[in-house]
Amino acid sequence: MPTETHQLSTPHLLGIKDLNEQDIQLIFETADTFKDVLNRPIKKVPSLRDLTIANIFFENSTRTRLSFELAEKRLSADVVNFAASSSSVSKGETLVDTVNNILAMKVDMVVMRHPYAGAGIFLSKHVKAQIVNAGDGAHEHPTQALLDAFSIRERYGDVAGKRIAIIGDILHSRVALSNILCLQKLGAEVRVCGPATLIPKHIASLGVKTESNLIKALEWCDVANMLRIQLERQDINYFPSLREYAMLYGLNKSILDALPKQITIMHPGPINRGVEITSDVADSQHSIILNQVENGVAIRMAVLYLLAGKR
Amino acid sequence: MGVFYIFAFIYPDYFSMDKLLIKSATLIFPGADEDGQQVDMLIVAGKIAALGPIGSLKTDDDVIVIQAEGSVLAPGFFDLNANFGEPGLESKEDIVSGAAAAAAGGFTAVAVHPNTHPPIHSQTEVSLIVNRSNNLLVDVYPIGAISQNREGKDLAELYDMKLAGAIAFSDGNRSIQQSGLMSRALLYSKGFGGLVFAFSEDASVAGKAKMNEGRMSTYLGMKGNPNLAEELMVARDLYLAAYNEAPIHFSTISTAGSVDLIRSAKAKGLQVTCDVAAHHLLLTDEALIDFDSNYKVKPPLRSEVDRLALVEAVRDGSVDAIVSQHTPHEIEFKEVEFETAAFGITGLQTVLPILLMAGLSNREIVQALAIAPRKIVGLPIPVCQLDENANLVLYNPDEQWTFDRESNRSKAENNPFFKKELRGKVQLVINNGQVYYG
């Protein structure tokens, strides 16, 4: 187990904003240990035996919820799941009431996904529990950013100095914002690329350059993080059709092969095959998409373990 | 007198007055001979009975003396933009509680916007407000809706509402999207001397954004409502007003671009006036860093560039008036996720401290809160002469007070300054023969 000499600087994980570089490195080192555990025949440790964690998802999620649940179970925590579709939210109950009802059943930690930006921050001010943000609107998705940076570190040995292009729907993406903040804290350079209607007008204020041409972005970067087009979040048409999106920003094997150097392809999933990337790219040796998924469990174990140490 | 004092002790806010001597106040009263001087003022039965230099008025036993050294004595403030919830939304605020909050903020008159349920959109609702506000210290003037049900489709009965007491027309916090409707509203109301208030936001540009578009919206992962959404509508409505040769007033402008548009329209001689909400003169979207819904207002808090342009425009008169945009909500509408929280903050009791914090001078405050609003809607400006009705506010710009449950007069607590210590205290408000003691 990691030594207890260091602690996170925050009692919650509401966003990458809460973390400093030392926190991130601590999470990575802890995740290294847990990744070893996950490759043992017995993949379970008793660290959080006395902890009950509620996974509260107000928005559909399969992989993030599964990843958190596995992380919790590998740490021997007791786990309860709550999905909005089966909830009383539709009956008009407020978020605070919903969560307090769950906490009344002696839950220690809440992992929450919510469709609105800042929901985790709001909740942390109104309930007595540790909150882990599993995605809030288009604001933050800190564990995704951590696992992405962890995967880059795994591939290259270090994140500092690397060039990462985030490509696609930046406007609706919590993955993009958390990735930008996390990668910058670790000394990487980030650019975004996508249809201008899907890039926030003031993105440069985050220290991020915009590249409208996909080929140029790919030529510049070491790592291309291909975001999913989130049609479900788009209240109006930001581009005419998926077909036209794929024509401008879809990554296929011939584009990849024509690049002067080999780059790494990432994707937070789920993939719209044939839209942002073609199948042959997703399944190529350039892609570390499945490594990301594997690392997700180790990163989430590390986060939960370190937050439990702050209780 | 003993019984009188006991009454005053039990009901410290209001009691009908006898004789009141305000001593050593600084008079800021544009048009008065003693403007800018330190004065003593005697008020008897709601009228100015005597006025003179410090120490010139003798004190009788039956006179209540108010020591007002360091305080400003000015015409009572007039708020062009408040929401009192009547009819239909009385759990947010009613006319009596709203008027009490107004008096506590130094206001002797407020214009209430039609963001009610039903809207103030016919003679019936206008009359209700006129009747319900009888006998109050604070004069409450209804603003009638421009369109039926505030739907932005068909004109409401504007003339009938004006006859019943509506002082202007506005669809409240709904911006009229149809250019044709706005054009007809301006032209039609001009015919009988009606004034249209425009609230400017192009809905298709603003989208569903809940905050200003800028660095902060990018950092918080929220969609932004750009200055463009407001400025497009200001530009459109200036065109419409010019075309129809009709007067127009813009409510709660919030951007530097709107200031520029209105400034140049005034220079061209258009009959255009505008107001700004007090909070836009002090706060910016940086306040949203923690997703505190008490900073969620419409129009949204803008950038520092916009804020500075608005303060400058108040100083040079390009922005005529300052309003509270008092928008009370039950806690259930505010203590929720930022995205779903209702827009608006209560403002009547914090306008004065906010303006002092924003660095405005007492004279600028009096001009924008007491003189300009009345000019805009064509109501008489209080006169500082013997035998005139006293319509006054006395406030100490340096006195500290805490805005909390005890001092709050509104039913609502949705205000970012709630539970905070503020500078600038209202001591006395006099109107309609009644006195409020702060």
C-alpha cells in the first residue's frame, strides 16, 4: 500500500480545479500500486472495508458507473447504486433531499454524475458527505482527466512537454475542460480542434490555442484525444450533419498513415465508430482506448482510497 | 407623549408623525436653494414647515429630534424596476412587504414590473395594485405588459391600463422577439403619451445560457449569453424608435456596447433613456466561481470592461437611472443547482450600499435614484420648499449595518449580501405624511 506520508489537499474531488500538481502525482503513484493489484489473481484489497459509497447517477452512464463500482468493490467498500430513472427526482424531490435521504442510511461517500455544471460543488456545501464528481454538465469530469493523463504518462513516461490535441465537441465536453486543466498542471501543451460552433469563444483564456484544421492539429500533436459528439447535449444544430462532421473532423487510417510521425489516439468512450474515428483507427496499435478503460479503475481506486484518508 | 413613545417603541418602523426636526444634515436636493448646504429641517404633519442653516430652528419639547451630522438629506428614491409578486406570487413578496423593503432602502416610490401571475396585462391587475398600495408610505406604480399574457404576440390594452394608472409598458423579463410587435407598441403608445420599456435580449442568440459568455463561462463549463444578444436588441429597438419617432426606455442594460449605442442615439437627438441595475455597477461574472445562485441574474453579471463602462455612463449621464431590479424568490427557487435556480436577487435594501461600494458620489446617487427615474416616467420631482409635502430620504453613507433576518423587510432572502455587513444606512424616509425610521 502507498505510504500515508502525503495526503490530498481536498476532502472532495469536485474537479481538477481542486487539485495541485502534488495531488495529481500522489494519485498517479497510488494508482500505480492499485494497477499492480488489479493484475494479481486476487484483485481485491480490504482498504475501504468500513466504508459505504453511493453511486448516484442523474444521467445515463454505463462505463463510468461500472468503473467506479469496480473500483469500490476492489477496495472492499459497500456499494449502493442509485439511478435517476428509478428515482424520486421525477417526483420533484430536490437534489439535496435526494442525497440526504441516501445519507440518512449511513453512506459515507457519494459519487455523483449530474447533468448540470456545479452540481457537485453545490452538493458539497449542503450535505455532510465526501463528494466525488463523476461528471457535472459540461464542467468537469476529474477522474476521466486523471485516467487520461495517467495513460499518457504510461505511454510516454511523463506528461510534461507533451503536445495533446483535443478534437471534437469542446463546448459540451466536461472531458475537455478537465483534461485541459489537468494536462496544463502537469506541464503539457494543449490545443483544441473542432467545428468553430463547438468551441467556446473564450477558450484562449484557458491558455489553449485553437486549430480548425484536423490535419494540422494531428501534425502538431503527440496525442490526439478524440471526443465523442454529444448529440444528446446539443439543444440546437451546431453543424449540419454527422456525415459532414466526419468529413471535416473524422479520423481515418489514411489520415493517420500520412502523418510524419506516429501519434497516440485516445477516446473517452463510448465511440461513435465512423463519426469521430473509424474502426480501423480505434482498433489500431496507435490507440490506447482500452488502456484508458483499464487505468480508469486504478485511478478511481486511488482517488477513493486517498479521499477516505481525509475523513 | 408617553403613550406616543410606547407606540413608537412597539412599532418602530412606522407611525404617523407629529413634529420632526432633522438637525445638521447635508442637503442634496437638485433645484433647492440650499442644495449642497448643511441644514436643519422641521417637518410638521408631513410638510416641510421650516428650513434653515444649522442651529437656526428652535427645538420645542414636542419635537422629535434627529441628529443627522454626516448624513445626506435628499428627495426620496424612486425605483423603476421592482417585482412585488402581486398578483399571484405573494409567497415571494406582496405589495405591503415589498413596500416595506422599499422604504427600508430609502425609496418613496417604486414601479412594479408585470412579472406576475397573471401578468399585469389589463386594467384589472393595474387597478388591483393601485388599490392595494393605497395608504402606504411608498407609492407603488404599476407597469403594464406590452403584450397579452406577456407572450410577445398581441398588444395588451395599453390605453386602458394607462387610464387605470400604469406609468409605462414592459413585458418584464421577457424580451419582445417580434420586431413588428415592438414597432407597433412604440407607435401605438406614442399616440396617447405612453412610454415603452424595452428589455433587450435576442433569445436565439442568448440560447439557454444562464451566465455571461466570457472567460468565466469557459472555466465553469457553462454556455455563455454573449453581449451580442443584448446589443442586437438595443440596436433594433433604437431603429424602431427612430423610425416611429417614439420615445423609448431601456431597462437594465448591462454591456459596454449597449452604452455606446444609447450614447450615440442620444447624441443624434433620439428620445431615449435607460437604466442599469445596481448590482451590474459592482459585480462581475467572476462572482460565479462557486456557482452561487445568488449571483444568477438576468441580464447576467458581465465582465469588468462592461462594469466600468456602466459606471462611467452613470457618471456622464448616458445611463439615466439606477434600479434595484428587486426580484424576490423563495429559498426553494434559489437553493438548488445553479442551472435550475431562478434568476434575480432582492435589491431594494442593498441598492444604496452597493452604489457606495461601487464608488458613486452622493450627488450621483441622488441624481440616478431620485431625479432621473421621475423624469423618465414624467412624474413630479419632490420639491424642497416650505409647505410642500415632504418626500425625503435621510441616510448616513458611512454608517455600518448588517443585512440579516432582523433588518430584512422583504419576504425573500435571495441576495448575495445577506448576512453581510454593509456601509450606508437609511435613517429616515418620509412620504405621504408617514415616516420610516431605519
